[in-house]
Amino acid sequence: MKIKFILTIFISIWLALIVRIFFLAVESNSYYEKLSYSNTIKSEKIVPVRGEIVDRNNRPIAINRLGFKIQLRPHLRLKKNIASFNEEIDNLLKLLPSLKKDKLIKNYIKKDSYYNHNYIDIVHFITYKDIMPVYSILSLRDKIKIVPAPKRHYPYGKVGAHMIGYVSRANKKDIKDDKLLELIGYIGKTGIEKSYNNYLQGNAGLRKIKVNANNQEIQELSNILADEDRKLTLAIDIELQKYISSLFKKKAGAVIVMGVDGKILSASSFPEYDLNTFVSGISHKMWNKLSTNLDKPFTNKLINGLYPPGSTIKTGLGLLYATTEIDSKWSVDCRSSMPLGKRVFRCWKKKGHRKTSLKKAIRESCDDYFYKGSLQVGIKKMSEGLLRYGLGKKTGVDLPNEFIGIVPSREWKKKKYNRPWFIGETVNTSIGQGDFLVTPMQIAQFTALMATSKLPTPHFATMIGDKELNPPSKDILNEKELKKLPLIQRAMYEVCNYPKGTATQYLSSKVTIAGKTGTAQVVTILQDIEERVLEHEMSYYSRSHAWFTSYGPYKNPQYIVLVIVEHGGHGGSAAGKIVSKIYNRLLKLKYIKQ
């Protein structure tokens, strides 16, 4: 029995060993074959080159400068390799003395680990001009790699900064959302660069190579090229943009030149800043200077600047008045002030406008007409109509983080403050004051509606590669409004051409235009003040914002020109000269054909 028991144990052990040998030799073959393959075949992702942005005339406004990055072999900081690491760093500093030792070491330490077997970027960008004299020397060193690395460049510097936007280093959140950024390193942070980032950055290529035990390349097995260098064409004319920037020196505000179909020919937010300072990282000194500037250069005022619209919305309200509760022939006797409860609502004209109907009210911007009209129409119809006309909502422009502004109403106030609506707020809304807030882009779109009866979608990009972009305009006016619109257009014409028009004396445009001025108060005028302080007598930041929105030519609307000058005072006097020069330039450049 003992012999049988021993034989059974002996045979069982041998059977187990034979089964294990079989598994290791046969069944695990595919696993180890794959493991072996991964040890000898290496995949390298190819960084795509970011696409260029060009204007309508194919002038480059965001390009890539040719340059290189310098990489160093990993694991050189191990005890046995530290001498070699110091040697490579010292050699680099000797050949390229503009480099900083602390930064080189910091960049290396950040990526060096036991798990990283890829070369590490220690110099993220060096120009072609700087690298060429030492390229051949560095190429001979087996621990260093010099890799092409284009850098974003904006040839026009600060011109159109808020519209174009900039690229900057991707942060951890960016990389978490898009793993490709770990390879690329840069992402569009603002403007067009951000809106079209996914298209512009392209897709990585893939290269497979065979390497030996020392990680040296033996053979290239495959090479799938990166999907890169995608071109984005804008409707912008960068030379016109440059000209408009020259007109706005030492001023804050915004300018928009837009076709009535929504294609934006020029759009600027002022003050501007040089986009190139952000590509490699802005200095603390420059950041503090810009961020503490009271004129807010970091704010894209085209879509994020929120201003009371002032009298610019009187055209739309006039259309609503004439198609709801009030006949277009209805008039008021403007005596410069309208008592309401314990308050007095004043007209801007000290002696009043006397008998005033709709056309005159728009032409001479009579506040009293709109005060009294609002009491008949009511805030419900006013707010619903203005929302339908595009205010209080996004325009759909292809820029990121567009603000919606505020069209005040009972519902809005109840939701935001849980307070009742007062009739005085209706009166304030009728002249674009109170809680009413808009962006310049919304007023440009709104003006296009008044000019053509169609609400366009403002847009910068016209071509993504070979694909044409042309968002359709919307028909939003009803039959009654279409019938009365010519009256509003005639009133806008008289604003710019009639002797008593609020803009006439300030214009020198060779193009016959129509428009509307607006003065948006920054500070409240107290009830017990009988004599208003003149705008030019106020401290600068207490002065009203000056609006002037227009379209031209009057009989054949082609372009919208909108200007807002922060703390400029009266719209006509502050912006009329700028608007005139823009139309004259459009005529000279043959954008407008009369």
C-alpha cells in the first residue's frame, strides 16, 4: 500500500509539471509573442501642425513660425548617469547661452520617471536662426534630439486681438478633456482660435518602428501622416481692421463692420493687446499691467461687454409701438419732463421737442415720446418684441462664451430678485436704461434687422478647408411690422441726413447712410438735480457711453457699421467721425458700390 501511495504522489507531481511545461511552451506562446513584439516594435505619435487662419484676401493672420525643440534622454538623473546629465546641460548652455539652467533642469525633472522611456522636452521652442549654427554639433550627441516644433505667431500683433484669440499651453483640465493635447501641448484659449480649435489642431499621425535593446531605431515599419495644416478662412479684411484700429487710439469700446448677410468684415474690442505675448506665457509684470487697466483690455467687448443700449433700441420699440397699441401717426406734446408718481422722467432736450410723432421721435431721439408710448404698450409686449428681435439672447456668432444680456420684464425680475415690477421700470426700459443690457454684437444684428427685415447670424469664418459656411438669415417680422418698417428706415435716414437729426452735423460720409445714435448713462441722475452736468464736465469714468449704429447705403443696404465709445458722451459727436471714415474706406476699397 505504501508503494502504491508513493507512486501515485510521484506520478501526480510529474503530470502537474508536464501540464505546466505544456502551458508555458505552447499555450502562452501567443502572449509572450505579443510581449516580445511590444519590446521590439515602438509606436510614435506624430504631432500635427496647427492650421493657419487667413483673411478673405488670403493674408495670414495666425501662422506657425519654424523652430525646434530640444529633447534629452530620460533617466540621466540616476546616480550612475548624473555626470552625463550635468555634462549635457553644461554643453547646451555653452552652445546656447541664452538658455536658463534652472528652467532646463525644471523641465527635465517634471517629466523624468522610471516609467517614462521617451525623450524629454527641455527646450520647448528655439528659433531656426538660433539653432542652425549649433545644429550639427548637437546632432552628434546621442543623448540629445532636435525635433521640429512650430510656434504660433500673429503677424499683426494686437490688431483684431479679441476676434482672433490666441493659443497657449494646455492645462491639466484641457488634457483631461482631450488626450491629444498631451502630445500637442497647446490649445486655443480665446476667440476664433478657441471656437475652431478642434478643426485647427488636426489629428496625430502614427509611426511604427523596430528598435533594439538599446532603444535605437532599426527599421521604419509604417508611417501614417498627421491630418494637419488645415486652413480656416475668415470674412475679415485684416487691412481694414488695421485701419480701424488706428482710428481708435487712446479710446475704449468696440467697432463692428458687418455685411447685412452676417459676414463680419471687421470687429475690434479696445484696448487691444499683443497676442504673441500669450503664446509662450505672459510675464507677471505684463499680466498685472493689463489686468488692472480700468479700460479692461482682457474683456472681449464685442460679445462680453454689457452696456445699456440707450436710444439705439428706439427703432425697434418704435416698430413695436406702431404695430401694437399705437398708430404710427400718434403724437405727444414733449415739454421736457413727464411726472409719474413721485418721480419726474426728463427728456434730454431742455426745452422739449413739442409735438412729436414716431418719425420725429426717432430722428431727434425724443425720450418723452417713448416714455408715454411705453405706458400704453406695456412691458409685456415691449420685452416679448425685443426678444423676438434678437436682444436678450445669443446672436450665434462663432466666438466662445457669448453673453446674452438682459431684456427686463416682470418674469425676469421675479425670477432674479423675487420682487414686483414697477411702472417706472417700464418707462426706463423704453429708452434703453435701467436693467436693460446688450452687447455690441447684438445691436449690430438688431440694426441689420431694421435695415433689411431679416435677422442674420453674425459669423467670421467663411471657409473651413474647402467647405463654405453661410448661415441663413431669419424672417422674424410679421406682416404688420413689414408694412411699417419703411417708416422706421426713413426715420433712421433722417437721423443722419435731416438738419435736426442727432447725427447729421457730425457726419462726413460719402455714402448715404441711415442710423441711430445712443447715449447710455453710467451714473444715475438724482431726482433733485434740475440742471444736468454736461458730459464733458464730468469725470471721465462717469461720462455716458456713446453709441452710433448705422447701415449703408440707405437705398441698398450692404453693410452695418457700429461704434461704441466708452465714456464718449453723445453718440453722434463721439462716434460720427469714426463711422464716416469707415464708410469712406469701404467705398475706397470698393466694398460698397453706389
